[in-house]
Amino acid sequence: MVVGLATSYATAMALTIRESPVVAVAELIIRITPGPLAERLIRFVGQLDKPLLILGIILFLLAMGALAGSLSRHSVIKPIPVWLVLACPGAGAVMVQPGARIVDVLPVVVGFVTLGDRPVRTGRSARHCPSPPRARVA
């Protein structure tokens, strides 16, 4: 999960995209939140509204990553719906930004492809792999 977020941010920076997918989702949440509710929340948390929103999004992503990680113990395929549930709204939030272009969704795609930060599976778990041979001491 961390690798997916990192590669998404790195791609957004490399392409000089104004907002990363996480920030785009935060902006979308801000835009669709009804005015009176948004005003109450801002009064409650003050100027920490956007940082707290981004923190909440990241915590949600990490929780979903933990869920996907537990699903991946049983199958490489099982976590894919979790990743799709995360990537599709992220891509949508990026595309509804004013002036968005199709290339702006590339960080979401890169993040989706690299989500899970797990090694390629070989059919055997790491605990059953033999240790590398040790060098002999003369």
C-alpha cells in the first residue's frame, strides 16, 4: 500500500500534476459536502480541516491496504476488488478537477499497478523458502 501511494505521488510530481490523487479526493469531498455541514466542521476543527481530511483519507487507505493484505494471503486475485474500489474513485476525483486531462489519471494507474508492495508470488510463501547459502569461513 505504501509503495502504491509513493509511486502515485512520485508520478504526479514527475508529470508536474498540480494535485496528487489523495488531494484530488480531498478536494472532491470538500466540494460535495453540503455547505452547512462543512461550515460546522470548519468551526469545530478550525484551520486543520484539510490536513485532518487528508489524514483521514490516508488512514482509510491504510486500513483498506491491511484488508487487501489479509486477502492476499489466500489468493493474489482476492485483493484486486479492494484496489479497484480505491483506484476508481481516485481516478474519478482526478478527472472532475477543473482543467483535468486524461494524463492526470496516470498517477492513479501507476499507484494501482504498484499497490500492495508485496513481492511477486512464486506459489510458495517466504517462510518455506530456504535461506541463502552462507559463505564458508576459512
